[in-house]
Amino acid sequence: MSDTTPLARGPVAVATPVVRDGWELDARVATGPLTLSDESPLAKVHVRAPFDGASRAALGVGLGRTARGDLGTGDVLVVGSGPGEWLVLGAPGTASALRASIEQRLARTGEFTTVLDLTHGRALLRLTGPTAARVLAGVCAIDFSDAVTPDGAALRTSLAAVVTDVVRDDRSGVPSYLLHVERSSGQYLADALLDAGRGSGLEMTGFRGLG
Amino acid sequence: MSLLPTTRRGADAPVSMRLGPQPGEVIDRRRTIPFTWNGEDHRAFPGDTIASALAAAGVRVFSRSYKYHRPRGLLTADYLDPGAFFQVGDEPNVRGAHRLVEPGMEVSSQNTWPSLKYDVKAVNQLAGRFLATGFYYKTFIKPEPLWPLYEKVLRRFVHAGAITPDPGEAFYDHRHAHPDVLVAGGGPAGMAAALAAARAGASVMLVEENHQLGGHLRWGDAADLAALGELRAQVAAETGIEVLTDSVVTGRYDDNWVGIAQRNLPGVAERLIKARAGTLVVAPGLIERPYVFAGNDLPGVMLSTAVRRLVNLYAVRPGQRAVVMSANPEGDLAVADLERAGVEVAAVLDARERRGVVRAHGRGGLRAVETNEGRRIEADLLVTATGWTAPTSLLNQSGDRPVYEPTAARFRPDPARMPDNVLAAGEIVGDATVEAIVEHADAVGREAARRAGRGGPAVTIPSLAPRPHPELFTAGTGGFVDLCEDVSAKDITTAVAEGYDSVELVKRYTTVTMGPTQGKLETVNAVALVAAATGKSIAETGTTTWRPVYAPVTLGALAGRPHEPVRHSPMQPWHDRHGATPLVAGQWIRPEHYGDPAAEVRAVRTGVGIIDVTPIGKLDLRGPDVPKLLNLLYVNKWSKLGLGRVRYGVMCAEDGVVMDDGVTGRLGEDHYLMSTTSSGAATVWEWVENWLQTAHPDWQVHVTPVTTAYASINIAGPRSRELLGRLTDVDLSADAFGYMNVRQGSVAGVDDCVLWRIGFTGELSYEIHVPASYGLHVWEQLMARGADLGVTPFGVEAQRILRLEKGHFIVAQDTDGLTQGYTAGIDGLIKLDKDDFVGLPELRWQRERDEHAHLVGVRPLDGSIVPPEASQILDSSGGIAGRITSSRMSPTLGRSIGLAQIDRELAAVGTRVTVRLPDGRDITVEITDAVHVDPEGERQRV
Amino acid sequence: MMLLPCPWCGPRNATEFRYVGEAGPRPDPASTTPEEWRRYLFMHANPCGPVKETWYHRAGCRRYLAVERDTATNEVRSAVDSATGVAR
């Protein structure tokens, strides 16, 4: 019955498939400094709550910023993705526990809140490299200079005509952007970024994870 | 002996016009690169423009003019030169005095037939009255049937280069930029402003149209070149400045949104930069203005700046024997350049002392110059330095209204009308020494940085005024005003005499300033001629509007990379592998069918089929006030929807027009899942948010779009229960899971699936929604586990047939932008007794009027004919009484069926009406119930 | 391209927004007349000058905004969240 074990697939076509933890991942490893990876297997939990109430305090971050922390399931990245909206990213496989944990914490506030597991509903790409902002400048009107969009900034805007949550989440001092869109737009956005980055040497690389 | 160098190669040896090395030359003499000119082999130095290489080889006639096919040579020797438009390979209208020669370039002249030298169309200039002022307007009015013929003739005469129908894979790019300070113009003022702004902490973008920074310093004397070297070194050392050469600011729009065309990138045909600038500094310098006199378009008549560019930048001797008409110091410097280049200067006519040229003589090239003192001087080169035009386009686009300064004979910016985020620097403001220009621009640059938010006190900008200059526009002997469009001085005065007495009207009537130079050379002369002809001043006459774009931009650059989002379901790889014909439905790529839609229909009616319906819109609704929301947006009632129940609903807009439909199920106490049409998913989401945010912000409802969070599969057919039952832990028995119910459970080992029992196809069917990452897994399991049942994948076409057999309408197919609720036949759904719902008043009035069309079933009497959709239904008097909205051949009934919107008088079942097919044939159809198959709905309720 | 100062996201290109229209009260459906209702649906003042209108930030915060804009200059005098009144 091994062929009936559910296999999860990300939104972006995989060149060299390997299966890990029930996910089909790409085994490619880029050699250059500018990379794009499909991080869709990360747990993605969506939170709605009053934008300025006790829930915000419980989540530890407000609109337009990110915070790393632990909500009881290990390391997570909490993103203030919209007015009264949060996106919480965690390790693959932790979504149910993360959703339950957040729901429990927010229940104590007495506020009207909604916590949804959207792990399978959204695509999550990561664009990393010293010239990542230059790639984004080909598809987006936002100013990605350090002064305007520093590490830890989060915003929603249009990338190549697709509404995208853009989260600046640098890796070891190297500029890095998490790009969060409707799952069905994931392949298109990856293609558009690879096109915009073709003069900069942008390469696909395998799943990297949150750490 | 002729003074004219030959334009031929071969029999006569070419006269090389190349000079020895010049201090400021931009050519690299260490090697040469080959190119061809009208099929002949030529060589250029790296750094040569096409025109400079040809001029160095002794070529003097470069093109034939647009309308009269007069021979034309160099006038400005820069980007604007109206005599140097070339065809390069398959690219027409190349600016030959700007484009650098590349190895192997195939250059040819334009507007010439059969050749540059023997142009038969030049008869136009002999029959000048043939193209009199307003010729096109006057001649080609009537008879209208002859228009195609006129067009053919005219096209041959105004042939401006050839485009290729296959543009190939050229890469056109876009880029966004956010400089604190954007400097338009890289001359001394632009460089100084950029340096000052960058040193004040601003990020700076410095944009220069030419291939190098420097402006007029490039063709200056030793002191100018030293100043240039110093400024360039400082700019290069300043990391805060991004320099773009061979790039031009194309326009300034709201909130300092500035377009830049960037041309010189490897692997990129052209890039459009969309810059949002903190402060825009306009520093374009000045453009030298031609002088209007008889013969002013002869090859050999040039501006002083053209001479200086040719000699100093390209080491090209512009002629052998010259007459110079000079009204300013720059003209005097051209005289010095000519003498240094070994050109015999036969006469200098000092226009400050009222000496000047009145006529140029020659055929095919200049031979003699006639002065206003009656002298006739043999020459092959006539140089004019009669004044300057301030290119104020970007300032006008910023809201400024430059004012005419008669004592300086040019327009200058009006600082009072400039917006705060735009400044002007350098010669566009006034004249001074290089040092003073740099000092002025330095202050402007610091102020620009401050206004862009870089702090510091307000900067006092030194005053800068234009120096006096005589007003010199025309000798009054005729000649051309617009060399691009072949508009003569006489055309302008004739236009005024014919009553076109405003400059905007003269422009449109004569096409003056409407050619490729877009007025940069000719506007002020045209204004002066109109002013003279109308007896008004230049200030009173004013200029035509300076609109974007400032310089030509390719359509490719405007388009940029194709950013047209497409969306895929998780099962798309399977569809691709199994021969699905793709259907583009909005952004979605969907399987239309897998080869035989009729067979797919039969499989669903007799066995089981599965269809990918992922694009169906899905909204997760949570909160205690969801029922209020549903009651407001749907025309029907929602208060009593039980847990695990599903209900169909229709939404109308405030005008009562059907907007969307779908089912909504109750998954939990305060948890609902709403489905919408595939095309309406985004609209309905915004619609729901609109009502929540603007009308009922107090309601507690959270809406989350989950359309693509689920892969959606409809399993339909009499054996669907059997198939799904093999894969799910949900009890599918009719008692446990009845029609119009919803359950949650696992399918093929995947948890958190939502299962609706609904029936768009009219068969027993289950619509399952699977967490999207597992969509392909579940689909493959359904195919594998249903193999013995003959499970058949079906596409959108089969689904459309199945639903038509069942008479289900599709919003925007069977309804349109005027179809109100009662027309769509949802009378039983509309609950006018509700206190409120969107569109309620209009629907109340629609019912009260009781005169609306009806949506009905139709069957042609001849069941082999499928009347195309949108075929019109005729009433007894031949008027239009409705139309066919959907039609198909029904595999189940073996005959054609349809839906139609029809006037109420003809809507009764059994009525026979005439339908006119697109080919003109009339057929008879009978009105039926909308439901063609299983009217009682037994099949879906089993 | 004009910038619209979103109270949540800051100044953004106008193309990120959907223009909803001039803002006006919805008549009471129970008592409205056809004349009044159709004025609400179709008739707009479209002044050359200040106007109150609704914009939706579809590519940003996805909030409906009450905006006061001068149509002659495109100057935005105020932009607040329709539901919460939050201003920048």
C-alpha cells in the first residue's frame, strides 16, 4: 500500500525529486550566490484578530514587521502581514500543532479571532542573494533599499501582477525575501522571478527550511 | 575642379575627411570595424556613429526627405539630426548620428526609391503644388471609395523605413528605481548637481542621452576638457551616483514618476526604468536652433554645434570651404575649430552686426551662399549659430509654464510655477561660465537632496540669467521650418492666411513639430513665423504643448517582460500527461476535454467520471455574524441552515442583475464554506469585504479566500458513490449523507477534506475539496481505484453539456450585464419579504413591472441543427425577441438542446419561434422547460 | 503615476488600488423610490475639486479606504480605513 501513502507536492515543478517527510522536494543545489527555492512545505498558519488588541501582544509583532520566536512548536517566524492579519511560519509538519497552540493562546484574549492552517493553500518562495533586490526591482514597484525595506520588514504588494506578501528575512547577513502567494500562482511567480533574474545568474535551489 | 567631395566609391577614390587626432575625440583609432552602407563596404573606428563614419568617408547626402524627397545631409550631428535616419538591418528609423557603428551593421538610407542618388519621387519638389499646405486634408476628402487607392499611393511616397513582421526574441526589460534625486542631463550642470546631491547623502540617478557625460564640454577647448575630466572623475568616485548613459528621461508624471529609456545594455534591446524620484533636477542644457532661409536644407548647411561635434568628437572635417553666420560666442568657437581642421573659412557673417545669409544655392549639395549684403560666396559648408532653444518639456510636464524672454530669444523656466519636487539647473536657466554653472548646479543639487528628505537648511540658489541674444529665426526668404516633416516657412504663413491662426491649429494643419524631432529644433521658429504672420508677439503666441514622451520609446520597452499571470491546479501535470486540450479560462489553464467530450458525457451518465474543478471560488467564512452576511448578499434566506447542510444561492448587484451563484455549506457552529463561480472568485471576495468593511464593520466575520487551498474534484455518475466509498472514511450511504449535505473526513489517506453532495451534472455526485498539496495524489488514487468502474476524466466541455442537459444556467453565459434576477428564472429563490438584501428594491420593481424576458429551454425541430450561441430569436414581425444563450448537441438525448433568453410573450412552453442563424438561414425551435434531462431530479438524489 | 497614501501601507502606486467610486449613503431599501435608488446607483457629481470617494487596496492591505481627493490636482487630503477610521 506504499503507493497510497499521501505524497504532498509543492506548487513549483521539481527538477530532481526526492521524498522527505511526505513531501516531494527538489534535490537541486545551486552553485551561485543568487537563489530561488520553493519553501511551500513550511507550516503556514494564518491569523485574523483585531489589529491593535491583546492578540497582537500575544503574537509579539504588529503590521509590517516580523519576529522570531516559539509559540510552543519550535522556532517560528511571525509576520505582521496585514491590518489585523498575521502569518506564522514553522517547520514542516508542525501546522496542526501550531494552529492549535495559537488558537489556545488567542482564546485567552477574548477577542474575535480566526486561526487557519493554509500550509497547502499558499506558495512560499525564498529569494536570496546579494543582488536579490535587483531581481525584485524588475517585477515590483516597491523600494527595496535597506533604508525603506530593512531586514524584518513585511509588506504586501504586486509582484509581476500577482498580489504577494514580501517578507525581508536575511540569512547570515545576506539579503533574503520570503514571497507568499496563492498556491496556484506559485509556478507563475517562480517563472517570472527566474526571468527577471536571468541577467543576474538566478538559480533554483532545493528546499532550505526556516532555520 | 568641383569643391564637392564625391559621394561614390569605386571609380573615384573617396575623399577621406578624417582629421588627425583631436584632444577630445571619442574614437579608438587602434582598430577599425566593418559595416556596409547601401551595400558598399565601409570601416569605422570604435566610437564612431554611423553618420560620423560616413562623413569621415566623404558621404554628404544621407537621406531623402519625407515628403519632397529632397537630398539631406547632416544638420545637428547628434540624436536629433533629421537628415540621418537610417535603416539598420531590420530596424527602421535608427538615429544615425547617435547610434554607434557595430561590426557587420548593414546600414541603408530611407525614403529612397530606387536609390539615394536617383530618387524618382524627387519630382515632388518640381511639382511643389502637388503637396501644398494642408494637401492631405484638401485633396483626399472625396470620393470616399477612393480612400484605399489614395492610401496605396501615399504609402509609397512616405515610406519611412521597413519593419519586420517577425520581431524575434528581443528582450525588452522593465526596472523600478527609487532615487532620492534624479538628474536629467549629464552635462556640467547635471554632473555638478548629482555630485552635490550625493555628497548630501542622497541616492542619485544621473541620466545622459549621449554615450558619455559632459554635454558641450566634450567639444570644448583645453580648459573645458580639463573641467570635464575633473567632473567625470568625481562622478565616477561617488558611489551614491548611478550613471545611465545613452539613456533618456522620457517623461515626468504625477508625484515625480519618471520614465527613462535605457538603450545600451548588453542582451537587452531596450529597458524602461520607472523611477519614483524624490526630487527631479532638470538639466538638459540647450539645443541649437536652425535658421530658416531658402535652401537651408541643402546638404552642407549645418549648425555650429554639428561642426564642433564632428571636428572635436569624431575628428571629421565637415567640409572644404565654409561660410559661418554667427550670433554668439559658440559660433565664433566653431570658426576656430574649422580653421584648426584645415577648412577654408571663406567668410564669417557676424549676425550681431546684422550680417547674415539669405539664400543657399546648390542641387544635391551646397555650392554657394548669398548674403544679405548681396555677396555670393562659393562654399560647400554653411554654418549657422543663430540661437538656442531651451528644452523645457520636463518642466512643462511638471506644471511649469516657461516664459519667453525676447532679449535672450528663448524661453526660460518660471520658478514660481515649479512644484517643490522639481528643480532646474544649468543653461536651461541661464548662461554663465563653466565655473558659475557648476556653482549654480551645486546649490541646486544640495537643495534637491534636502527636498528629498536628506535634511539640512534650505539652500540659496545663485541667480542665473540668460545673456542677451538677438532674435534670429528667419531670413524671410522661405526655406524649411521642419526638416523632418518637410514643412516650409511658406506652409506656415499659408496656414495662417487660411485661418489657422493659433499655433496649435497650425501644428495640426501643417504637421510642423510632429516629426521625429518633436519640436526640439523647430518649435520656436514655427512660433516666430506664426507670430509674425498674425502680428502677435512670440509670448502672446505661446508654444504647442510639450507632452511626454520626450524621446521615442520602442513599444517593446513600454511592454517590458510579459507579466500575465496564469494559474494551475495541482492536477495540471496529470492533465498534460493525458492529452488534455487546454482551455484558457481567465487566468486558469483548464482541461477542455481529453479527446472526446461526448464520450465523457456518456461516461458520467452511465458510470462515473471525475473533473478537476479547482478554480471554483471558495471563501472560508467564520464568525457569529456569517448568517447576517449571507442573508444580505444572497437573494434567498440563510438563517436556518443546519450544521452539515448545503444551500444554493444567487447574488445580485444593487441593480438587481445576477452577479454570481454557488453553494454555501455550514461546517461548524460559526464556520461556513462559500463557493463561487470560477470567474467570479476574486470579485465576490472583494464584494463580501466591501459590504463588511464599508457597511457593517460591526459584524464579526472573518473571510479568507481558500480557492486554491483546496484541489477540487467532482466525482459524478451513478457509480460515484461506489468509487468514492473505496477511498474515504466518510459514510456515503444515502441516509447518512443525503443530497445537499456536507461532510469532512479523509480521502485516500488525506485528512481535512471537505465533501459536498451536490449535483451540477444532474447525476449522483460528490464534490471533494482536498488540501491542495495532495490534489495530484487523490486524483491519481481515484483513477487507479476506479479503473474497474471505468472511471473517466472529463473536462469543462463535457461539464457544460451535462449542466445544459440539466438546465443549470451559467452566470455571464446565460445571463449578461442586464439580466435581473427574475429573468434568470430564480423566482422561487428571491425572498422579497426579507428586510434587506443587496438588489432588493430593483428586484421588487422588476416583479411589479412583470414585463421581463425569461430564460427558457429550446429545442430545434430539426434536432441535428445546433443554433450557434448568440443566434437571434425573431418575433412574428421579424424583430428581435431574444437570443440563444447556450446550445449543444446532447449525447444523452441524441439531439440539439439549448437555453435562451426570450420576451415573455413568447416564453410559454410549446411556443414555436424562428431563430436566425449567423449564415442567414431561419430555423424553428420549440420552447421547452429549461431542464432537458431528468426534470424530476431523481438521478442526483439516489 | 499618482501615489495614494494608504493609511496602512504608506504611499503606493494608484495601480495597486481599485477605484470603487464616489462615496454616498445607501437609501433605505424599504422606503426608497426608483428615482432615489437610481441616483444612488448611477448619478455621480464628478466635481472638479474635492470629492469623497472609496478606494480598495486590492494589492496591499485589502482594506476599503475613505479618501478625500481633489480631482483637479490629485492632491489627497485624507485617506482613512473605512471600517476602523484608522488614519496614518
